[in-house]
Amino acid sequence: MSQPYAPQGQEPPLPPYSPQPAPAQPYPPQQHPYGPPAPAPAPARSQGLAIAALVLGLAALVAAVTPVRFATIPIALIAAILGVVALVAKSQGGTIPAAIGLACAVAALPVAILLAMAANAQGQNNLRQQQEMQDCVSDPDRSAEDMLRCINGT
């Protein structure tokens, strides 16, 4: 009967060395203990064109109802151009301010035109009244009572 164990003091022989092929990756990918890393935040989008269109559109609307309505047309044109560019360039963001600025610019033009026409009509009416009064007063054949009636408008 043979002994299953080798005698004491002797170690069993080692198997012959056989080289193993190197793995494709030297090390396995490391696992994060809390899951994958968070993606990098997207860069903030600038809304500069949209805000500029909004501010200039509001300025055009304000200029349309003030005595400086002559400035409405250039301001409204610049606001409209910036609003259209901001709406076309979706990467810029801010479509709502751009649309509001464009709407204000478009609304400012007819308001300015109508108010200018009304002011011009009022000015022509005043000029006509002044001319009639001057003609009435400068007539040498009129009496003082007639001149007072001309001045009072009766």
C-alpha cells in the first residue's frame, strides 16, 4: 500500500512552468464605488441677442409714445433684426425674449406713425387758426370789436 503523503521533510515537485499569454488590457477597468461619474455640465447658453432685442423693442415702444418718436424707426429696425437673428440661432437660447422684443419692435412702428400723423394734423390745425387770427387782426378796416371777436374765435 502506498502512502498518500510524501515523507516528511520532502516537498512535492512543482509542475513545469508554462508562460501564459498577456491579457489585452493590463488591468481591468476600475469600478467606482458609487456608480459612474456624472457627465460634465453643458456650457451655459448666452441669451445676449434675445435680451438686446427685448430691451430695444421696449425702447422703441416707449420712444413711439414720447416726443422723440423720430428715433423709433432705427431702434425698432435694430430690435427686429436682433430678434430675428436670435430666433434663427436656436443655440443662443432665449426665444421668448427675442419674440417679445420682435413683437414690440413691430408694434412700435405703426404706433409712432399714427401718433406722428395725429401730431401733424394738430399742428396744421393750429397753424391754420393762427393764420386766420393774424389775417383778422392785421386788416386795417376792422373795428376793435371785430378784432376781439377774431381773437376769441367767435
